[in-house]
Amino acid sequence: MPEQYLSHDTAQVVAYQGEPGAYSHLACKHTFPEWQSVHCATFFDALQMVERGDASYAMIPVENSTAGRVEEIYRELKRTQLYVVKEHFEPVNHCLIARHEMSLEDIRRIGSHPQALAQCDSNIKALGATNHAMYDTAGAAKYIAENEAPDLAVISSELAAELYGLKVLKSHFNDTVGNTTRFLVFSRQQKMPVFEEAQTYITSFMFRVRNIPAALYKAMGGFATQGINMLKIESYMVNGNFTATQFYVDVEAHFETLAMQAALEELGFFSEEIRILGTYLADDYRLK
């Protein structure tokens, strides 16, 4: 069950992007097994459910160990005031699935979300098939269940095959063993855990660096000086402006520690804007 500090104030609802059977759906079921999972067409819709108070949390993928970051969520972060309260790592077992009358020899096209296609690229080529980009892994399964497409198989989850009455032609179709997606759980309220020395915490934040020479180097200097481990840094342009770059950062530290406060103070000297997204417990997956 979720950590105690993730108590809910509204209905026990967690929103996710995609059709039922998507990997985000699996992440919801594994993290909040007793809660109602509600599917949404877009990341924005899932986040908006939380903004409106129609869901307690949104389960959002941010990066994959094979295909890298999920670009869309970094654009959405600028449009929301939600907080990150938890991370979850979901192992991905991509399955090649099709209608029951199909065999491997019938496949000419393989459809799925572009991320899933990228994660199975070598196996797709080995079958001599071509990629067919679709908006969602589970949505791809739903499509072939409802439409005649005699040469099309899709990459999706075993849960999707079960939900839509399809068969699994190949399990573990992803190219890399250990393929895993990292999810962040978003909430309307900041739910910062009480600091305990024995625990490992992650603080996520965004900042926009000032347009001066060596600003990024100087902005990050405080974290090195304070001995804070930086786990992730992502950059992206702000409103199409090549001179204004925004950064997303994960560091291994609790927001309330003296070292973190000192590092953030130095960051502030060289930044135009800093937004703390949240502090949360590091997932046990990181210890593996």
C-alpha cells in the first residue's frame, strides 16, 4: 500500500494516460491496488483531473531505461502547479499480440506508441515488419480487437491482451532485458515526508537559468560543494526562445536539510525562477 504520508483527502482515484491495459494502468494497479484507476486521453487530462479534485493522484511516466525521457510530460509541467509525492519503477514486458486467427507469418506491420516501437526496434526488424505509430500501447490493442487489420500486430501488455480478447504471439518482445519505466505520482497537495536519517530522499525541482556566461555551471556549483548527488538533469526551451532554457533536476536530498537549503540559495543567485516540485522517498528499485 502507499506510504502513510500519501493519505488521501478525496476519493481513492488515481488517473493515468492511455486505454485500460496500458503500462500506466499496470503502474496504478501495483502502486495503489485498492484504488480506482481512471484512464484519460492525454497527460494533460490526467493532470487536470487532479487539479480539479476529481482524482487524488496522477500516475505519469517520465523516462524509460531503453528509450529515454518521455518528452510530453516536460512540456506539461509548465502548465500545472501539482506536486510530486512519489516515484514508481514499473518493469516493462512488451508483448507482441494479435487477433487469434493470426500467426507470425501474417505480420507485415507492427503498431504501438513510438516509445514502445523504439524499445522493440531490433525484434521488429528481425521479423521484417514495418513500424506503425499509434497513440497508445493499450489503444493499439483495442484498435486491432475492434478493426479488421489482417497484417497488423501490436506491441502492448499482457493485461491488454487479456482485456481485449487477443493472443500473445511473443512475450518479452523488448530488445533489452530489464526494460523499466519510471513514473512520478502527482498531487494537488505537497506531501513532504518527515526527514529520517536512515531514509533516502529525492527532491525534484525546475529552474530557469539567467542568460549570462557560465550561469549553469555556477548554479549547480552549490550541489557539488554540499556533496549532494545529482541523479538527473533535463533541459528544454521555454516558449520557443533559444535564449531561455529551463531545467528539470532530481537530486538525492531532502528539501529541509541544511545542505539542500544552502545549495538552493546558491542556485537562486544564478536563476530567474526556481520551482520545487516535491520531496519524496526514493523507490526501493534504486537499491537493486
